[in-house]
Amino acid sequence: MKTANELLGLNYSVLSGSGLNTRSLQYHFDRQIKGLQKLAEKIDANTAEIPDGIDADFLVNKFYTALSHRNYESLSRKELRHLSYLVIMEQENHRSIVSNDKAFSFYLELCEIHWSNILLNSLVFLLFRIWNQPQQESVDTLRLTILKYLNMYNGKRKHLVFLKENPQFVHNKSGPIKLAGFCSKYYLEVSSLVLYMQLGTSWLTLGYFEDAIVIFLDNTIKLENPDWEQSLQFILNLGLSSDVKKRVLARFILAENLMQNDRNRRVVRQWAIQYIGKPKNTAAWKLDNNAAMPSEKELLEKARRQVLAWVARGVIEFFFEKCINEPRRRNFWLQYAQEISDVNVYVSNYTKQSLKTDTRFKDLLDDYFTIVNNTSDAAAIIMHVKNYVLIEFSDTGNAFFAIRAKNYFINNRISKVEDLKPVNVPILLRRDRTYIFDIQDEGRLSHHDGVLNWEEYFAKWIGTKVGVYV
């Protein structure tokens, strides 16, 4: 069977010193990556064969008994292979050997005494799985053991031969960084991380590749990739940890070169809500790993705010296009989408059902469009900006209302859209040609032009009282 490099027709040693613009070759290489997917399924890079009928409790108890007596002959070679399967697949029934330094050290000693290449295969899988776990002393010990036996390896397993020839990828903690840096020079597909190492794509779910995937994206996401959508879907379907999915999505959300049109923003918005949660749910947009780097936490929060702005933008477009045909109001409020922390539309059941025919916004209807018990076409949009609630109505002639959030309460039993309208509130400001005066904290404004367009004095009030300037 040909290797990945042979199928790619790529000589890395020649390319690295050729001075060629390797970016110009990327498209060709990535097309070949597609053909490697079938190869990945055939690559002999699996862990130890799953044994039938293992009595896990008996085997683990026997191991710990051997540990207590320092008995290196208690477990047979076959039992050690079976125990290795339990260890690498975390099936020791809550008696983790890896997290117990003494037990893990003894396990590695047993492996050396009863050594076989099957154990090397299992240990490599284990190393890749626990790469980022807190027990770094165990990881370092395992790494040194693997490097020792890789140096002596004379078998034919392709991924072990690769690691023997390229020990820099497991020599220390920078291995995934080096791998991502190298692959991102030649490929746009994240699957290249495992295919280059002669591994199947299922290995991408292991801890070793968590940082490699993110660094690979950091290096390639700004490049032109016509298949970026399929690439993202591939990553999200891998079965990665929640934190890795969040870190990956954050990078796509903030990739300005990809998010320049409404369709791309809508696709990524929908995936972000599906895999992370609604952007107003700040808890869902936190990393589970409390030890995560502050820069990753800040990036995810920035991405959350961006999705929140996309949601606000979508709801505003929907409301002012479908509920009221007012392009000027639509354009005005879209300027403030980035500042809106929450948005809701109140409509009749008939209106909501009619809106479902527009597939552009169908994912927003259930969460951001609330039915009120009226049969008219009246609708209202409520936007939360800083400490204010800003309200627009669809009926012609209705004013805009602005109320401090702490003073505005919505009754769950409202029977019509008009019930959302604040009562007995003053005019927000007065104007005399271009002079604006008597600015109030709360109140209403009409959409009437004068010497100044209504947009100009609306913006004046929002800037002065809400503290948002556009």
C-alpha cells in the first residue's frame, strides 16, 4: 500500500529547502487529502485488539495485588495486554492506574519486563490520549519509555515507523505545536494532522491533537479555503471535547475573511448555538477547564458577543423587513446590533406562523419571537442596550420608547402588543431646527424629520443617555 506522502507526490525534504511558494501548491495537496480518507480507514494504526470477556475487576485487583507485593511475574504477557486495553480505554472501573503515580510506574515496569511491539502501539495511543492531563509526571515517564522503544523498533506499523523517524513530534510538550506548524504550511484540511503521521482520523479526538487542531486553524483560517464549511463540520462531528469545539468555533466566528456575508454568518451562528448554546447564556460560553489560558477565555467571550450581535442583527432585519417595511429604521438599528445584549419580538400567532416560510431566520423564531394573544398584525421589538430597554412598534404612527431596564417589566399575561407600550412617559427631547434640548432619561420619540432627520436626534439621545455612539 502506498504511503500518504507517496499518494500526495510530496517530498518534504526537497520542498523545505527549495524556496518554492508552497502556498501555491496547497490546493493540489488538499485535493489529494480527500483521496486519503479511504486510506485512513485502512491504516494499521489501531490500539491493541479488543479482547473478549475481560473480567476487569479481577484483572485490576490482580494488578494492585502485584503492586503491593512488587511481584513482577504475577501477570502473564496476555493479561498485561488485556490490562493495557483497560488502561488506554479508561475501563479500570474507577481505579485509574494512570492517575496513580506509583501504580502507573509499576505498570510501565511490567511493560518493559514483558515487552512486545503490541505494547508499544498501546502506549503510543495512551500517550496521545493523556497528553494534556494534569498528571504530567506520568506523561513524561510514558514519553521517555516510548522514545526508548521507538528507537529499537523494527516493525512495519506505519505510524510507529513515522514516530521513530520523527521523534520531535513526541519528544516534549511542543510536539503538537511543531506538527501543526508543519502541516499548516502545506495543507488546509485539519485531517492532514493525522494523515501525515499515518494515523486514522479517529485519533484526532485524543488529547495530543487538541492544541494541534487549534494552532493549525490559527495558521490557516485566514487563507482562502473554498471548503471551509465542510472542514468546520468535519471538526464538529469528530467527537471532540466541549472545550475544543468552543475554541474551534470561536476562531471561525471571529474570522473576518470568512464572515463577510450573511449566509456564512448564519451558518456559523446556527452551529455555535447548536454546539455551545444561546449567546445570552454566558455560562454555556465558558471553558470547562478552569486552567485554560486567559487569552482563550477572552477569545471565547469575544466570539460570544459577536454571535449575540449576529442574532440581534438577524432579528432586527427580520422585524423591519417582515413585520414592518421600514428600511430606514432597519438600517438605523443595525448600526447598534453590536451593542445589543438581548432582543425579543412580540407577535401574534398568525404572524409567527407566516414568518416560518423564510428559512433565513427560522432558527431564531422559537427563541426570540414571543406570541401574544391577539389576532392583529401588530408587533413590537424590544432591544436591551446597556441599562436601557429600547422599543419599536410595527404599527404606523407609533413612537419609539426608551425606558431604564430596572423600570420596565413585562407581564406574562399581556393580551396584545399595545400592552408593551409604556404609559405616561415624556418626550425624550425637544428640538428647534438643529438645536436639541430638554433631554430626558426616559420617554418616547416620533419618527418625524425636520431640519434634522429623525435618525440624527435619535442617535443624539442614545449617545447622550445610553452612552453608545455609532
